Amino acid sequence: MATIDRQTATLALAHALSAAERGLPVFPLSATKLPALRSPHHGEQPPVRCRGACGLPGHGVHDATTDPAAVRALFAAAPRATGYGIACGRAPHRLIGIDLDIDTAYGNDSVGALQQLALHHLFTIPPTVTVLTPSGGRHLWLTGPADTTVPNSAGRLAPGIDIRGSGGYLVGPGSVTAHGRYRLAPGTAHLAPAPCPRALLRLLTPPPRGPRPPATEDARGRRGEGLVQFVLAAHEGQRNTRLFWAACRAYEHGFGDALADALTAAAVRTGLTETEARATIASAARLTRGRND
């Protein structure tokens, strides 16, 4: 087993160096897809806002580099790394990752949802680098312009579609995780990341919202009932995704706290525990609060 681990780490480094040669900033990941290096600020009293300014490794995506010597040093400090992350939003490519979670067995077809968005907003996804994930999903690599910052989001475009933008990262092809290997889709290895279509870019970078007139109780009730029904329609494999998406929409419209109990009850009816449901709703509250601050 130790031999396999060493071989896996060696291959992870080789793949990471290859990516760095193409201008993609990389850093080591563990088999859990999390940064392989422990934070040098572990145990310090929060909040700790260092993003590598201390000069020590262990700052996750902020360690990412294209310098081969620095990449080797990071992997030497993380001998049990099994993969590598690619920092999004960084020059020269300014990578944008479209993370499609595919679960057609339960109706969660994020590829179909992206196609519907493309039809509605009149854009097409150009041929581009595509990475197949162990769970059956895929990552589409696009590039963004220098003057645009694309934020990370989870399920905002549609259930099952996550966006990896500035401050986020993608698991690089060739990485091995606890669930399997990430690999390039056939026919895409020779491609460069394609420019993000302008219409899609507008969806990924919504303009700052100004003050919104308060919704009437009737309007809130109709929206809330629709979100509850959306959660109740979830099958196994999409329950958390649907709950998270519905909770995000409720908080974005200013009635998340008021709807939290009803969303929790709906999620419990689909098979989640109350603890799981409330944790998912709390995550949605944190995400939308950070986006609206």
C-alpha cells in the first residue's frame, strides 16, 4: 500500500508540473479533495485572514503557483498528496470552472439544465477542456476577461451547477481521490480552455443589487410555497441540492429565516434528517449573506 501511495504521489506531482507548464497555478490536494498541507495558523484564535502573506505554505488555493521549483517544494511538504488543485480566476487563463453534477437516475440533469439556459439566453458552450469526475459529473473549463471577477457559487444558476471562480479551485485531471480518478474527456485533451460566452458571463456576474422594495406577504407566500414544493419533489441523490438551491433563493429574496422551518419540514419528508436539513439551510444563509454584503 505504501508503494501505491508513493506512486500516486509521484504521478500527482507529474500531472501538476505539466499543468503548471501550461500556465495553470497548482497546489497539492489530499484524497478528500482538500488542500494537502495543514494551515500554519492551525490552532490560532479566529478569524485568521492570512492568505500566504506570512510566507509559509498551507494556505490552500493561495499556495497555487506555476513555478516548477515551488510546485516541487509544495509536494515535498505534502508526501501523501494524491492530486492537485488548479486555482481559478488567476492570470494568464483566468479559469472559470462549470461543475456539472450529473444524476440522471433521479432527474438531476445539470447538463440538460445548462442546455436550457443556453437556449433561453442565446449562447453556446464552445468546445473546451472537459474533465470527467469519479461521480459521473464533468468540469468544463472556460476563460474570463481580465476586467471581470467571477464569484464562486453553488446551485445559483440551476440545481447541480456549481461555479468555480476567483478564490476557488478545480481538481486537476490525473488526480486520484477517495472516490476515483479525474480524467480528461476523450477528444478534449488537445483543446485550450475556451472563452466564456458573453451571455453566460453575464449570468455568472450578476450586477450588484440595489435596495429592493419589500415584497408583500402574498408575494412571499407564493414564492415560499413554490420553493417548498420544489424541495418536496426531490428524489434520493438530489435532496440536499434542491434544498440548498431553494434556501438560497429564499434568503436572496429576504424571507429565508421565515421559510426555514417549512423548508426543513419538506426536506425531512423527502428523507433528510432535521440536522442535515438545518445545516444545509445554514450554509445557504452564509453563502447569500456573503454575496449580498
